[in-house]
Amino acid sequence: MVNKNILSRSLLLLLLLLTSILFLSGSRNFGAQLCTKGDLDGDGITEEYKLTNHVLTVKEGSQEIWKSSSDYYIDSFALGDINNDGEVNLVVSLWKKGSFGEMKPFWHTGKDNDYKNHLFVYQLKENTFRHVWCSSNLDHPILSFDIKDNNGDGRNELVVEEGQYKKIVGEKYTANPNGTKRTVIWQWEEWGFCLQKIL
Ligand SMILES: [Ca+2]
Ligand SMILES: [Ca+2]
Ligand SMILES: [Ca+2]
């Protein structure tokens, strides 16, 4: 009887210990983290792309060649030739305030303060990331995206699972976890993306 009690207590302690270990390791991984490698400038030296706490850093060898702006909250990124010019791009889904920033066109007289989701496409040349395309506020926030040849025509498309915005406070929005979702296919045309299909 005594042995049984000791055994069940030991099992309980072991269970508590395992739960604590799982909880602690889960806590350490809190926040989005993603790491991948590529050679976008084709110089033969691989770059490392690392997303830590919504900040993206790019290292080539031991040198940090790029870090995302502190004004950006980066959700996710992917490497792929999204504009089908033969060179791999960096494609980023990020949250920031305003559609235009310092580039606000003179004909846009309304307020530009909404904090919403954007898609940016970059190209790496001579250790500098140049904008290929920067969206204004997206109509629907991106929940996840993938770059692939979805229809088998030899050109890549952007496959996006998009959702709905939810207002947090004032002009600040987030993705609504309970909003309706849909998958859409965007095809790169000469000057930007065109909606190809809603799945
Ligand atoms: Ca390189
Ligand atoms: Ca490209
Ligand atoms: Ca295709």
C-alpha cells in the first residue's frame, strides 16, 4: 500500500515536472520566429533571413546587411521569384501606420493614420534591399501566404489566405481571429499584382 502511494506520488511529481518543462519551453518560443536561407544577389554567399519578435534581419556571412524598420511589425516573409524576372525576391507581410509615409502624394488630402497590413516586395542588389512594390493598406489582412506556380503555367503566383480587420483602438487594427477567411490568387503583372482568382 505504502509502495503504491510512493509510486503514485512519484508519477504525479514527474507529470508536474514534464508540464513545467513543456510550459517553459513554450514560453521561450513566444512570438513569431522564422529562419531561412537564400542567395538573392547571386554573389555565391548565402544570406540568412531571420524573423525574431516581428523584426527581420538579414546576414550575409557574419555581416548584418539589413534590418527591418522599427516602424514595421512583420508578420511573415517568404523568398521567391514573385515577379517572374528570374531573380528571387523577399516578400514581406507587415503592419504599419499609414499607406504612404513620407511618400504621401500631394493629391491625397485625407488622413493617412490607419495601422493596417501591407505587402512589400524587395530585390537584393549590392547588399541593399530595394523596393520592387509596396502596397498601400490592404483591404483584407493576410493570414498566411505562399509563392508558388499554382496553375502550372511556369510563372509564380501569390497564394494568400486573407481575413478581416478588427479595430483595436482609434485607427489601429489587427486581424480578426473570428473573421471569415478566403484564399485568393494574385498574379504579378507588369506594374503590380492583379487578382487572378478567389478560391
Ligand atoms: Ca548573397
Ligand atoms: Ca524576381
Ligand atoms: Ca503560375
